[in-house]
Amino acid sequence: MIGKVYGVGVGPGDPELLTVKALRLIREAKVICSPRAGDDSESFALSIVKDYIDPARQKIMTPVFPMSMDKEVLGKAWDGAADQVLAELEKGNDLVFLTLGDPSLYSTYSYILERIKKRIKDIRSETVSGVSSINLAAARAGIDLALGQERLAVMPMGRDLEPVRSALADFDTVVLMKVNRGFGKLVSLLGEMGLLGKAVYVSRCGTDREKIIRDLQAIKADELDYFSIVIVRKWIAAG
Amino acid sequence: MIGKVYGVGVGPGDPELLTVKALRLIREAKVICSPRAGDDSESFALSIVKDYIDPARQKIMTPVFPMSMDKEVLGKAWDGAADQVLAELEKGNDLVFLTLGDPSLYSTYSYILERIKKRIKDIRSETVSGVSSINLAAARAGIDLALGQERLAVMPMGRDLEPVRSALADFDTVVLMKVNRGFGKLVSLLGEMGLLGKAVYVSRCGTDREKIIRDLQAIKADELDYFSIVIVRKWIAAG
């Protein structure tokens, strides 16, 4: 029988923020797949769960998903990982695919599952939700994402700032992901809209490298991290 | 010494979706506070963790937070709960306040913490993130909340549908909370915008009363649940 594939969220960084279910599935897994950013880097998701796994008993696969915006480069990486996963499933092994945070929010697991389903239509799969980095970032910064009738927008920083400007105008809270791209332009926009005092920068939340910075203008370009978020909340009280 | 207060997310309903940290804090707690909707109803958050608590050893408080939109009624309920919590903290007891899902997203814990901080400015407090119902609803419905450069909006249904219409026009995915209010108007709007085939209704996700319904027009008014979400995702493939 063909194995079952689990897409398991491991939370944003603190091993104690794994769910009880994720912990059980990771411990039971014969095969664990966890992407990493390059040949010389370790898998961040795998590092979060390292105390819960046993490489002597479990097969660990860490395909490289390059930090690229090139669809062809990424597509090739995802094809390769899907092939690796499929080979294990076809041997009859269940497999746990680790994702940072929650698998439904900006996770690469969806691309892998899509490819697997194209090859085996009735594959048994289960997505196991995790704590998202946006929820932890808010908790660590001591602010709410939304209360009562408020509205929340979540989006990555892109080249075009217009959607960001529009969301900042219309929503109570805006969470901007991957702000390392175009951070200077974001700071200018927030200044122009009078929102600099309502923004918090959070990077690597839940890890020992966590940074929470309220003065965005004080952040230097070389400090910016790939795993960085800016939360703009209009109802942050003036410090 | 005055006790420490923990706002602990217990996830959306499945006891296995508690985090390892929430489980530890709930087991260690001398006092647990968990709101319920009425005198004759049990606390939903408490019911999720019931196998992890021991009423013989732990004090359980379940203040009533009425299902009301009246700010005065709610304010009074929150004042009362904050008084109860403060009384325990002032005895030197640490206290765990349970919240459904994640404490940063539409949780009443913020109102309690705000009141406590007004009385004891330097109170020790910690917010412990949990899996949000929107993440689980997406996982159970088999769809993504956002991928790549996509944008996500989250908002409760209100009397005014214009913000919903505007978000549906601008965002890749829109999550609507508490859709039991004004559901008929929402179905009309989705029909008008050609989005009925892109919407999924999810209620009580993670519990044994979970419902996932893709044909919104087939839902009867008396089926609608307070804990209900509609996810509209433009990139849902036509069934």
C-alpha cells in the first residue's frame, strides 16, 4: 500500500510551540522531509524539532529549495523534492513533510502536495496546522492582530507598494511578510502615512535570535532578516 | 509576590492541536480561568483541555461572557472577570486564562489583560500563541490561505457589507468570521461577484461537530453556527 503524506506545521521557531499532534507524528515518522535554503545551510524547520527526532531510526531528507524568485529554478527544486517524497510513499512509507509555521500560510508544502496529487490522484494526505509566525510575532510584540469587528490584512512585500498603501488605509492591522525586500521604501511609506509610530519589526520570533524593534528608522539594511515581519496596527498606543 | 498571568491559546477545538507549551502551563496551573457563553453552557475552551486538568487539584473559574454586541453588557462581564483574576494574582497565584484558537486574533483575553494592567501596571504576563481556527479551517477544507506573493484579508461579518465587497475585489483570499450574522446577504454578494464556487463554509472545525460545506446556497439558516467561517479563495479550482 502507498504511504500517507503529512504536511506538518512546526510553528515559528520555539520547539515548545509545536502541537501535541505534530510531536506525535514526528516521533512516529519513518521518513521526515524538511527543505533547506542551500547546500551549506541546515533546515530551519528541522532544527526546531531536532530534539524530537532520531536519525538512527528515522530517514531524514533535506532537499534544497533555493531562496529564489525564479519560477523555473523553484519549480525544478519542487519537482525534485516531490520525486523524493513519491519514491518513499511508493515504498509504502508514511512521510512527514515539515513546514515552518502553519502549512496553509505561505508554505512550500502546497507545491509538493500538488505535484504528488498529479501523479497519484487518490494519495492519502493530511495537513496538520501549526502556530503561524504572524500570531507569535504579535504575541511577542504585545499587540493584537485583530479585536471585535476589526479587519486584518496579511501580504508579502512586493515590488509594487500600492497594495500595501491601500491595505494600510483600509485595515486596522496590516502584517507585512519578508520585509527585507524594499524595507527602505516601506519606512518612507509609513512615514508619509503617519504610521511609523504604529509599526513593529519582528524577526526570527521564537528563536534565540529574535529581534523586536519599534523604531523602524533605526534598523540598518544589513540587520534585515529573511524571516522578518512588520506589523502595522493603527490602535497601538503612542509610546 | 503577585502572580503571573498567562493568556494561553488552546487551538480551535482538537485537543491534539494544543501546543506543548500550553499543555505544560495548563498542567502546572493552580488556577485556570476560561470564559463561557452563558450560565447554562460549559466553556468551549475548557472542554478542549478537560482531559489535561484536575479539578481536585486546580481551581477552575468560568466567568460568563454573554454573546452580546452591547458594549456595556460586555464591559461589565470583562470587569467582573478581571476582578476575579486579579484576586487570584494578588494571592500570589499564577493564573492561566484560556482562549480559543490564538490569543492575538479576536480573543477576549486582551480586554481582561488591559483591565489588569490598569490596576497593576508592571504585572508579569505572557501570551502563549495557539493554532488559529482560520488556519485549521483552511487545512480541513484542503485549501491554502495564501501562497507566494498572494494577499489575505480576515474580517468578521458586520452590518456593512462594503468592506467585504472591497476585500473580495482586492485580495486573493478573504476569511470571513462569524458569518451566522448576515449569511443570506453574504451568499447574495458572492453570487453577484461570481465567487460562489470559490467559497467554503467551515464550522466547529477540529471538533466532532465539524461541518465543511462547499455549496453555500444549500445551508439553512438554522444550521448556522456562531463558530463558523467562510473562506473565499479566488484560486479554488472549479469542482
